[in-house]
Amino acid sequence: MSLIIALMLIQPRAITCAQPLALTSTQCTGTTQKGNRCKNKVASGTRCHLHRESTAKKPEPTSTNTSSVQCSGTTKKGQRCKNRVKNGTRCHLHD
């Protein structure tokens, strides 16, 4: 009986691990606009929040209908204006 009482009086020690638990993270597999590898860390999956399909910025679609042309006006020196216009034939300086 005294053995049981003695065991009950012993305070339990804190359990410690030999190695601390670490979250494994890997580097994102996406590439930057300059073509370099992304340096963000990813806890799950292969891509960070910037390079996931749902949040990645998609390039703006280029429309073939809106082409720009050179302004048809002339400068004070008598040379053709180099400004580009989308609608019409003259820029804001030669209207």
C-alpha cells in the first residue's frame, strides 16, 4: 500500500522530444516575371499564393481590332508628328 501512495505522490515529469517538430516547407516552383525562381516557401502543394492557378495574374488579351496608327499632323518644323493614335487620324495636339 505504501508503494502505491509513494507512486501517487511523485509528480510526473514533462515529456520532451529529442528533436523539435518542424513544419517541412519547400520552395515555390513558380517563376518571376524576370524568369527567376520564386523564393517564397510553401507548406503544402508546390506553388505559393502568387503562383497558384486561381490567383495568378493572367496576361491581358490583346485585341486585334484596336491598332494604333501614326498621327497625320505636322510639327512646326514641317515634319510628320510621331504620336500614336488609336481612334481617328490626329493626336490631341493636332485636333
